[in-house]
Amino acid sequence: MAAIQTSIPEKTIERLSEYRRTLLACHRQGITHVFSHVLAGIHGITAVQVRRDLMLIGFSSDTKKGYDVRVLIDFIDSILYSSNNMNIAIIGMGHLGQAITKYFNSKNLRLRITAAFDVDPSKVGHVIDDIPCYDMKDFEDIVSQNDISIAVASLPSKAAASLVVPIVNAGIKGVLNFTSTPLNFPQGIFVENYDITTVLEKVAYFVKASEESNV
């Protein structure tokens, strides 16, 4: 196996995560080896793309037998995760925040939601889906105490901008933003802005285009 490149494109990282889920499913089924064209077929891409992605992270294998499923899972893990578990905070424990928490912590990943934050007195001080919910005024202290490095923003969009300062001050390194308000941070904090309205409108556009082309 060759040396791992330190800079990997975001799209490659996304595909590695998808490959990992597929490989885990294969492992559970007792499948020990898988070929690149099989992974490609499952994910709707080419075998060349799969091989390029794996070569980019420095992974090579016996092409006659295909990729060793367990070895490749462990190798992708070493790319995606640090040696220790990463702790996550959910900011906003409304319906979306609770759904994310319930779904994510059932996946047994090395990423764990360990704390939640809200301003609603009916939620603060309670345990919701096994996660303690704190007041936002305690954000910096709780982040430090729990070694939290990632924040997920699932609060109302009108309040999103107020997160920038506490997130920076708390030393958070990565943010997944589910609000419709884009968040911008200083260099050193990676942010992924995910606007579900934009995504759905994109899907709607292609459905409309498909319907019009069939008229």
C-alpha cells in the first residue's frame, strides 16, 4: 500500500463513506472479497472511479480476488476517522434534532452525539433520547468538558447566525448546518451547509424536466 495523500477531494470522501456502508453490509452477509465493478454497480458509477478513489487513498489489493472486504473497511476507517472516537453536539433539539440523534446513535460509528443544546426550558436539563440537553449559555463549558469537536446545527434558521461566535470560541473544528442560513467560519473550521429545501427543489426540477421530455 502506497503513502496516503493528505488532501482528498470532498466527493471522494463522500464516496468512501458510501463504500464503507456497502462493505459493512457485505461483511455482515459473510462476503469476504468484492470486485471494483461490483461496488461500482451498487453505487451507479464506473469501476474506474472506484479504483481511482481507492488508489487516491493509497489502497491496493489483489485484483484477481477483488478487494478484501474486512481489510478495506479498516483502511477506509483509518482515512475517515481519528484513532479516538469523535464527539458531536446537536444544537437545537426540535423534531429534526431529535430525529438526527435517534438515527445517528443507532449506527455504532466512531462518531457519537454526546450532548444537545437548546434554549427551550422544557428541554434544557432533561435527557432526550439518552442525550443530556443543556442551555446554550453553557455551550463552551460543556464542549470543553466533553471533548466535543463537531457541532450539528438543527435550530430555526433565524437563530443560525448567532452560533458563529460560540462555535468559534468553543474550539469546534467541524459544523454540519441543517438550517437554510449559510454559516461562514474562519479558516480551520470545516462547514457543510445542507439546505434540504434546495435539495428538494433540485429533485423537483429534474422530475419536472423528465415529465416535460415525455410529453
